[in-house]
Amino acid sequence: MRLTVPLLLTFGRIVVIPLVVVLLLLREPWADHVATVLFGLAAITDWLDGRLARRWNQTTRFGAFLDPVADKLLVAVSLVMLLYAHPTAPLAALVAIIIGREITISALREWLAEIGQRFRVAVNYIGKFKTAAQMLAIGFMMWGTPVGRFAPWSAGYVLLFIAAVLTLWSMTVYLRAAWPYMHAESRSPGDPS
């Protein structure tokens, strides 16, 4: 496996995750701010690594596998840490929706790939808006402390709610695309159902 810049950026995103966790566990404003900066840089690499891989013709199967894994780990761990620091029922519901969707769509993609229909759940514009809202929400909520009159936690909470709505919407789009294959009558010989 050849290490390329896009692949190194993806690895970097994974390496940042435990650092963000440790910083958030300190529960100090300065540590929250450093965690936010690291999270923000990691979020930028999520956009940048794929773009560079396509532009420089450095796409690999391993990179295509690792990129969404790094993204989902970063988001899920960050949301769990926010919920740990601020355990409320509404936040728990938003976190459960977002993480539950990621698990559902990952399983759906794997299943569709097995039956040769992976193209049915390609990333769409709803997913891109959802990801942007999610990343901004998490960053604002991590920062927490007010900046002048701006209340990052409140802004992040609103964005997280928007991200959860977009999450449900995009999941519905994916499930509707897969629905005909879920109800197909033909079964493979090893299918237990």
C-alpha cells in the first residue's frame, strides 16, 4: 500500500479522535477550544482528502473504505463526548438519531453491495448538507463558551437539530431507493430468510 497525501489526511483524522476525547475529558475551556480546533481541522480533511485523491488520481480501494470510517468515528465519538458532558434527553435523542442513521446506512450499503446494487445509495446533496450541519454543530458545541454576543452552544444545538432532520430525510431517501431490492422474491441459496 502506497501512502499518499489523501490517505495520510484520512489517517490523521483517525489519530485526532483520541486527542479530542482526552481534551474534552479535561473539562477546561482552553481544552475545549483546542479540541474544537483539532475537530475543525479533521472536518476539513474529510472534504480535502477525497478532493485531492480524485484530482491527483490517487484514489484507492483502501482509501475509499477508510475515509467514511474515519468520518463516522470522528462524528460518533464527538457526539458521545458532548452527550457525556451534557446528559439531557433531547441531546440524547439527537445523538441516537444521527448515530443510528450512520449504522443503518452503513449496513444498507454493505447489503446492497452484496447483491450488486451499491450504486443505489451514492452520496447525494441532502447527505452533504447533513454533514456540513453536523460538523458545524459539533464544532460550535465543543467550543461552548460565548464569543462576545455569539452563543456557540445554542447555535450548535439548533444546527444539530437541523442535522438530525436532514439525517432522517437522507435515510428515507436511501431506504426508498433500496426498498424494491428488500422485497425482491428471489433469494440466494444461502439466504436464511
